[in-house]
Amino acid sequence: MRETRSITLVDDHTMFRKGLAVLINLFPSYKVLMDVANGKEFIEQLDPDKLPDIVLLDIHMPVMDGYATAAWLRTHYPQIRVMALSTMDSDVAIIKMIHQGARGYILKDADPKELQLAFDELIDKGYYYNEILTRKVMQSIHHGGSESVSGFAKLTDRELEFLQHACSEKNYQQIAREMFLSERTIDGYRESLFKKFNVSNRVGLVLYAIKNQLVNL
């Protein structure tokens, strides 16, 4: 039987948060330690002697948002696993949360079974990113893959420049403007790197780049 793990909810929508707390308390081996409306309340109420195993963290909140809260946790309590919770599924949001230390990402309209699975994988494997990222990519990022950095030796200077921009919050149009290139050329760089890194989306691209120290963040 699984050890009971504690969850903290940080979300400014009270009805959603309270309903989610009831749901989580029905999951075997999980209990809600506390639920609060924003990062500031969370930090003020956090007990260093009774830390949660997982913080389910909304991204957009007043007073102190998910990005700032995740960054604070990364600095003060890196052992707490952060899972981002949002209605957004944009690459930029995911990338920014990963930068701040999130180890998982799930949408608010996810099925309860997926949420429970997400908790299980976050505890057992240290990560959960559902279908947004393939298991192969996440295992390589968090557990070490067989690929070596030498496999990326054929990257051109412009591809490396694009990669640095891709690891920011800029969209592809902004990247094209800053590199003084057409959007079509940027699309070409993106597809080329997808193929070289064996990933299928921008988040996978960013995670590979971070893992293999190809960019400076």
C-alpha cells in the first residue's frame, strides 16, 4: 500500500480550489494539507516542519503568481515537487514554469484519473507532463539519456542562436524579427532542430537544450 502523500493547492478560484480539494481527498494515498488563494498566502502559512510532497500551483493569480511562487520554492524548498495547473496549454507558459522549477504540468479540465496518475508519476518518477511531452524526452531530461552532447556538434551558429531565442518566452514572430529573418526561415530552423533532437514540439526542444547545456539561461 502506498504511503500517504500530502498536497497543497494554490489557486485563486475558491470554488474550483475547494472542489478540487474534495476530489483529491478521495484519491487513495493522497490528502490535502492546505489550500490557499495565492503564493503569498502559501508562503505565510507554510510550515517548515510539515512540508507538502506536491504543490499544485495555478499560474495566473493576484498578489503572487505561479511563476514567482515556483521560483521561491526552487530556492527555499527544492525537494517539494511543483505541478503547474492552468487553463493554458501554450508552449511559452510551460517553458516559463519549467524555468522556474515545475516538474509537472496539467490542465484544469483534465480527467480526475489523469490527475491521480500525474501525482503517482510525480512521486515515483519525479516528473509528469502528459501528452505534451513524450515519455522518452522526459526520461532523458530528468534521468539521463543515452545521447551525448557530441551528437549536436553539427548545429550551425544560426541554429544555436535560434535555440537560445527558443528557450525564452518570445514567440516565433518575435524571434524572426530579432534574428532579421523571415518566419519561413525560422520555421526551417525549428523543424531542423526537431529532427536533430528527435523531439516533436518546442517544449521538448527547450528541455533537450537545457539538459545538454546548449543554451545559457
